[in-house]
Amino acid sequence: MDWKLEGSAQKTESHVLQRLEDRGEDSISESFQLLQIDVECETWEGKTLPTGSATWCSKNVQRKQRHWEKIVAAKKSKRKQEKERRKANRAENPGICSQHSKRFLRALTKERLLEAKHSGPRLCIDLSMTQRMSKKELSRLAGQIRRLYGSNRKADRPFWICLTGFTMDGPLYKECLRMNDGFSSYLLDIAEEDCFSLFRLETLVYLTPDSEHALEDVDLNKVYILGGLVDENIQKKVTFQKAQEHSVQTARLPIQEYMVRCQNRRNYHSEILAINQVFDILSAYFETHNWPEALKKGVSSGKGYVLQNSVE
């Protein structure tokens, strides 16, 4: 439909353009929308509308303008919040410059992980026991692997991860592909052989809550093993017995040495943690060499344990 600008409509056009120029708005499409609305109030197919209709149009224009101003203000507020968020991130990570792109940060993460393969601590996830697990338990294990890998990528001093006893055509591998975006490109080793065949037995330390020995330190010459077992029936000493069968050294996290049982409604206390929780403790200790701080990060209050110094 063609619109004609005559008489007062031309004056309206000049007025709107001047108003938009004074406001400094750079959205030309929105400017023409306002112009069209104002002109519509004055003429329609060359005919001047009654005074009452013009008044109604004027109120409508004002309402639309107020709505537009709210949108512009919201966008400015969002940009300000994003700026503050980036500023806070720079303060928390002073070593990373703000102009670094995501591509650069991904390359930096890759470099750290590959360096850990040659000189970092090694962590093996023993996945040879998945045949006894249900589909629900496999899904939970796949989620734990995702969280473990995500924590390792963020670490300043990452471990090198190896998934052993992991068959490429097995149900767990398919579940990992389904649940974990980019799983096929994870920077880690995958082997169908078990950990006892891949590494020298004297270098292995199987981490199990049933061990009599508390882990004292993270040794770069050792390979630490976590049992990839999600068992809702809580079969006891499965990983401990497996380590004994292969005459492999065992160790447990020093929960008993630095934490105490706390009262709870269910009177529940457990040292059994998910593999990602155990890893968070190992990773935190490797960076800080502080067991209380590391245990505080990985042992939730739901396990029925708190740090000794937190008990009054």
C-alpha cells in the first residue's frame, strides 16, 4: 500500500528525523517504523483522520516508543552485566589475558593435557567391571566420566587419563557417546586391555576405600587406579579384592585422618565416592598439597563426614 506525505505529514517527517538524530539511535529500521507510525496518524490514503483518531494514534506511538526505550535499556544493562562478568573472570584468572580468543584457550588446554601425558601424574579408570552393571548404572558412570574429564581440563596441573578395559563396541562406550558431547575427541587414552596388562604392577596404586593404607602423596612415578563401578547394591570390597588378585598396592583417601563423623538423621556415614569426586580430591591435593582443603572439595556433607577443625 502506498503512503503519501502531504502538508502536516511532511512536518511530522522532519520532526521525527530530527528527534531520532538528537537521540543518537543507529537503528535505521526502527527509525522508519516510528516515522511510518507518525505519518499514519496524520494521513491514510491522502485523507486526514479525525482529531480523536489522531489523538489515539499519538498515544499509541508514545506507548510503542516507551516499549522500544525499555528494550534499548535492557540491552545496555545486559552488555554492562557481561562486561562486569568478564572483569570478574579476569580478576580470578590474572594469567589469562582478556583478548585471548576461545580458540587460543582451547589450544592452551590441549597443550597442558598433552604435557601431562609426558610429565604429569597418571590416572587410570578401570572399566573392566561394567558387565555387571545395569543400563541406569552405566548412564551414571558415563556422566561421572564426563564430569571427571571436565574437571581435568580446567585444572592448572592436569592428570593424564587412561580408560582401560573399555571396549569400543560395548554399551558403556555407546552411552558415553550419547551423553557426552565430543566424547570421541577427548584427549585421553582408551584401551581394551585391563590396567594390569598395560602397566608394570609395581607402578600401580589401586585407590579403594577398603584399603588399610592412607594415601600420603601423589607420586609422579605411580599410576593411580579408580574402579569404574557404579553399584546401587553396594557390593563391598570388589575393587580391593581385584587389586589383591593381581598383587597390586592399594590406598584409600585419608578421610579418617582428617575428617570425623557428624550426626545426621539417617546416621549415615560412607567413604564411597564417585570417581569424579575422588578425582576432584586428587587434583586439588596435587595443586595445593593440602589434604584438608582437598577433602573439603570432594567429600560432601551428605557422606556424613566433616573436617576435624569444623567440629565445635
